[in-house]
Amino acid sequence: MLKFSTHKDSLAHIEADITLVFIIDKNFKHKWIDKSFLESLAYKADTPLLHQETKTLYLPIKQLDKDYAREAGAQAVRYLKSYPFKKAKIGFYTPESSKESKKQGGSNANAKTAIMAEFALGAMLGAHCYDTFKADKQSLSLRHIAISLETAESKQQDHAKQLAQALEAAIEEAKILAESVNIARDLVNTPPQIATPKYIAHTAINHAQALQISCKILKKDALKKEKMGAYLAVAKASNKSPRLIHLSYAPKNAKQKVVLVGKGLTYDSGGLSLKPADYMVTMKADKSGACAVLGIMNAIAKLKLPIEVHGIMGMAENMIGGNAYKPDDVLISREGKSIEVRNTDAEGRLVLADCLSYAQDLKPDILIDFATLTGACVVGLGEYTSGIMGYNQALQEAFEQSALESGELVARLPFNRHIKKLIESKIADVSNVSTSRYGGAISAGMFLGEFIREEYKEKWLHIDIAGPAFVEKEWDINPYGASGAGVRAGVQFLRDLVSRG
């Protein structure tokens, strides 16, 4: 991973192979910008530009805030992949009037470091590449980015030592977050012939041992004892046995308990309601919710947050065969509710129904599930935005604020009693699909709500990450493929929960 260092020296006095300079809102009036050079090229400041003579990479951003700084970090690293530069340097950007500065009191050292820490996070995440199976691997030459504490207004910041310490601490936290996102990315990207439920269970055990947290694995016989009829039905036709993974982080000073649940379909063929060939490609990403939970657990354990967190990962493979579960089957869930199966490709909600039941036995103060649950959510919100659903508006708003603060795009989708009617069944307690093609993300969320006990309805959130979890093109700080959606949002929500007490 990229190394970052802070320096009291002015930008000009730091030795590096390349200098990184922001151009903010097309404004060339800045002491680090060669205005005459850019104007001689009629440069529009729409794309990055390398001034080869001075070894300066100009990075246009619309405004100086965390989101644009983070994206600029990723953009810089991607651009430099084609060059042999090993060390880059950048000045310190922190407008006193920024949102982040105002939010934290204006002069606070932590507030001043926010933009540069996000730049570092973006650079670390932008450097990630899943090339395990590539014969010709494109390695990144860039190894080190030095940050000068000099700003445009002064050669050296006041209280430079305090500022350097705050920035170094923030970058260390960004490193943990980037590592956690990349854990999720790599696991999601791993092909299904490797990333089976058993493989992911072993991966979780290895991480738990390294983190010194507990890990419990429930195999098929244990799932039968738990009466997880819906979960087991989904896994029936696969020769890869399911695994429920239960990770536990329980510091002694914890005052709250949060349980996270992740959908972990290691592959989804659609079952007997077989997907078309084009829709089957990328279904290795149907385990993104569970992988996000593993990433979050890694981060909170390394950050040593004073909050008890359990991560439940429901791993299974949805395949076809003579013993596959069928449309028209009626399944009995762990909660005792019967489910009419009308489409075997609506399998994730069946796995989650039983995992959410198991999670409620842990008596959480807050219960959150992450899942690539519906294509309807992608249709409604686009590829880059996750949907937030639940019964508690205040809890939804709190998660939305945390997610947006983290840089993840989210939007709330409202439950309503009329959509609930669409999952009614004539022969069972509930149907696993709606009778209408419209509102599918909401009806799926309301299906899950049928398995949330009354005492936990106000404590539960459903996060549909189907859009951003896996996109076949680069966007924002994300490479081709898995994004690690849910990790940054989940970690920020837990941190905010701790800070609110």
C-alpha cells in the first residue's frame, strides 16, 4: 500500500519525482500553478495534465472538499500508473471556510486534516487492482506521497507539530479503512470456483485470528438444528455446502451492541428460475453484502471502537439440479413463518430471512443487513447509489448522513402498506416475490421486514447495495469490478454511533 509522510518543509524543498497540484474550479491564480504555461495550451482544466518539463501533474477539481479531494487522489494514482515516478509530493489544502472545518469548529487540527486524509484514502483505494489471474501485471511504480504542511497562504502552518500529528493519525485511520475496503473488493472479485462458502469461512477464520476476535462457523447440520429451512433450501442443489459465519468483536468498554448481516451468495445461477446468460455473468458479486460485513469487522477491530459488533455472513450457492428447490415449494423459515416460492432467483431474501432471525437472538441495539438484493434498486437509483430501507425514519436518516459523510452515495426508499400487499400469499404466510414488476426493491425490503420481530422493527435497517457493489467500469475511487460498497458507510455509521454515545 502507498506510504504517506508529512513534512514541515515547503513544497519546493521536498525531493520528489513528481508534484501534484489541484486546480480548483478552473482557477489558475495559485502560487503552485504555472498560469502562463496552462494558458499557452488553452488548457480547459477538464482532465489531468502533466507538465513534463517541471514534472507537475495538474488535477482539476470542481471544489475543495472531501469528496473531490478523495476522487483526485484516485485519479492521480491511476494517471501515474503509466509513468515510472516512485515518489510524489503535494502541498496542504485546507480552506478555513470549508464544510469540514466549520463542522469541527474551524481551527481544530483534525478538521484541517480532513481533506488531505481523504486525498490519501482516495489514492490508496485508487491504487487497488485485482490482477491475480493476469499474466501481464501492471505494477504501480509510485510508492510514496509526501505532504508538505505549506499552504498557498503561508510557507509553514501554525502549530505544525500538532497538525502533522493529527494528519498522520488521520492517514493511519485511512489506511485501515482502505485495507478493509480492499479485503471486501478482493473477496468479491475472487471467482466462484475458488470463493466457495467453505473458502470464505476459512478466510474469515484467518482474519478473526489476526484480529483476535472470535469466529464461529455453522455448517449444514448446525443450520438444520437451527431450523433454517429457507436458507437450506437455497443451498440444496449445490455440491458446495453452506456456511453461516458469526464474527464477534466485544471490547470490555462497549456500551452498545450492533449486529451486521450480509448476504453471501457465492454464486447465483437463479436456480430453476434460471437467469439468462448475460445476467449470470458478474454473479460472483452476489456475495458483496457478506464481504462488506467482513471488511467492516476488520476496520472496527483495528480502530478499536468501543462498541460490541457481531458480523453474520450467510454463505451459500444457488444452483440447479434434481434436488433443487422449486417454484411452488413452501418453505418454513427459522422464525416459523411459511414462504411460498414463486421464483427461485429471489433467493437472497430467503437466506437473509433466516440469518436475520439468528441475528435477533443476539439482542442487538441496532441490526443492519447489507445485500445485493434487487435489480429493481439499480433501476430506481442507478449503479452508484445504495438504497436504505426500514421502519425507523430517524435511524434511516442517521445512516444516510454517515454514509454520505463517508463518501458513499445512498438514498432512502419508503415502505408503504400498499406494496406490502403485493407479497401476500394465498397458501403461505408470505410470497418470496411481488405480484408486480414495480417497486421491487421496496417489496423485497418489506419481505425481510416480515421476519423482523416487533421489538426489533425500530432497530433494523436494510441496505440494498446491488447498484454500486460491482460495476464493470472505473468510477469515482473505484476500479473495474468490486467497489467494497457498504464498508466505508458502515464504519462511519459505527463511529458516529460511538461519538453520540
